[in-house]
Amino acid sequence: MVASKAVLALDVGEKRIGVAVAALSVGLPRPLPTLPRAEESVLLPKLAAIIEEEGVSHLVVGWPRGLSGQSTQQTKSVEQFAEMIKAHFRLPLYLQDEALSSQRAEQELNRRSRPYKRQDIDALAAGYILDDWLMEHTELMHP
């Protein structure tokens, strides 16, 4: 396990989970390989390995809502997922508005004029979610 504390962000979709991490001492999100959204017995050990390897002290989950801020079926699904991982890992967990993060990621990847996969969008979206969270929680950043 690394010495510095880190924040892990998850962009939870129906099929995949985009993952990004940032050390609190640096505050720069780094995408990690996307995980398939699988049953708990498969997913939780993979998340546990990332949490251990990266020295994660805080979890951030992208919080999807409708265009008017209303709760949707995806909102409820992500909230249930967040409760499950919070109970399992017992780390502080934050829901972070993920409005347009996937669209921003897709636009960025299109600007690069290189082929990309859906997983690349998910990972970059998780990085955007994490960057937004870090900007709102500067008190946790280490000099």
C-alpha cells in the first residue's frame, strides 16, 4: 500500500464502471482500467485490490440525475450501489454530481482524433467526476 492517501472515483453505468484515482498530496486524477459492473462477489474483491494498492481513504461515486435535477431509475441504482460499497469498505463516501461528464469525455476523445473505446469514455468521465470533487474539497488536499 502506498503511504499517501488517495481518492477513488467511480462512474457507475449499467454495464461498466469507470475508475479514476488521485493522491490527495497531488490532486491530479489518473484513469484506471474500467471494471465490468458485475455481481458483488466479483466486483468487491477487484475494488478492494485497487483501494489497497492505491492507498484510498475516500470514495466518490458519480451521481446521475435527470436534466432538471430529478431522481431517475439510474439515480436509484447508483445510490444503492454507493450504499453497498460504503457498507463494505467503511470509508467516507461522497456522491458527486456527474452532469455531462460522459459527454465531456466523449468530446475530449473526439478532439484527439484517435480511435477509442467505450471504456475510455467511462474512465475519463470518472476522472472528470474526481476533478470536480477535488475542486469542491480542497480542505482535504495535502500541501
